[in-house]
Amino acid sequence: MMEAAASPRKTGFGQSAESVIAISLLGVCAAAGLAAFLSSGGDQSVTRTAASEAATFELSAAQNGEALQSEEQAVLAEWQRRLDGEFSQHEQSKLQQQQLATLQEQSAALAMAQAAAEAAARAAEAAETRAKNAEKERQQAIAAARQKEAPAKASPIGGVSTKEDVKPAVVSRRAASIDWDSCARPQYPDESVRLGQQGTVTMEFSLDATGVVQDGRIIETSGTRRLDYRALSALSKCKFEPELVNGKAVESLTQLRFTWKLTR
């Protein structure tokens, strides 16, 4: 009887253990399923986050690339502008240097021309002075020669001469003349031909006793300095027939006119 009573208790205890095991297994499965669900949902969230970050990075990279390209173009444009400015300044500087060199050459040429004109003026003044001195000496020599050539007759009464006894000395004179075969005629300056310059110049030459020109100067201008000095320079090389006084060649001053005239 006692054994029969104990048997139902054992049976109820086994059923309770099985229920506990089943509930435990169910809990484990539920936990596993929940973990799997959570794991699946987390991976998708991480994937979406990564994709979003990648898209954002690409967009930012594209924007940065455009900004860099724009900045690079701006820098290149600025350098181009600077280079253009430097080339322009270099060309302007070169042009200014050329203009300065031209001005310096013109200034030097002008200074040389002025110096030559001043030297010519001084030479003309000195020539005029020498000519005046030569003329003075010539007049003195002529006066002395006339005194020597005048016959001195003694007075028949007490050494006193009468007007009838003194006869004036006869002096024969032949003026100096140019020998055109001894030199070339003055050549018309090209610039004077181009400008149509004409005129007559009067010159005075100091000659020695052989007819060689010692000096010359302008007495009356033709109106053009170039023509005056071209004639004076050319005719100073000519030889003259000397002045004769009583058949004797003497130093003299002679004047000569030369006319510049263009042929049409």
C-alpha cells in the first residue's frame, strides 16, 4: 500500500522537471532569436551609416575638388596678369632707353655743331683781324715805296726847290685777278639745291707777292651761311695773278664776288 502511494508522487515530480526543461529551451530559443534579430538589424544600420558616410565623403571630396580647381584657376590668372604686367613694363623700359639714347645722340650732334659754328666764327674773326693788319702793312709798304721812287732833285738856288723842279711820280698798277684754271669752281651743296637757296657772296682775300691766298673772309653774305663758306673754302685754294705796282709783284688785298644760281 505504501509503495502504491509513493508512485504517483514520483510521476508528478518528473513531469515538473520536463516542464522546467521545456521552458528553459524555449527561453534559450527566444534569446537566440532575439539575438539574431538584433544582430541582423544592427548590421543593416551599420551598413546604412557607412553608405551615408561614404556618400557624404564623396560629396565633400567633389566640392573640395571644385574649390581647389577654382582656386588653382584664380592663381594661374593672377600669375598671367603679373607676367603680362612685367612684360609690358620691360617693353616700356626698353622703349624709354631707346628714346633716351636717341636724345643723347641728338644732343651730342647739336653740341658738336655748335662747337664747329663757334670755331668757324672765331676763325673768321681772326682772319678778319689778320686781313686788316695785312692791309695796313700793305698801305705802309706802298707809301714807303712811293717815297723811295719819287725823284729827289736838288734846288739850283740855295738848295730850295721850286714847283717846276718837282714832278709827281708816275705809278702803274695792275690789280690782282683770280686764275680760274688753277682750281675747281665751288660745287652747289645738295641741301641748298633742295631748299632752292641762291645769292651772291662777296669775299676778300689776302695775297702774297706770288698770288697765293694767305687768308680770306666774307665781306657781304649771299644770305645763306652754307653757300658763303662753301665759296670761301673753294676759292681759297685758287691761285691769283698778283698785284703789280710799276711792274713789280706785291702783296695785296683783293675782293671777289661769286654768284650761286640754280638752273631751271
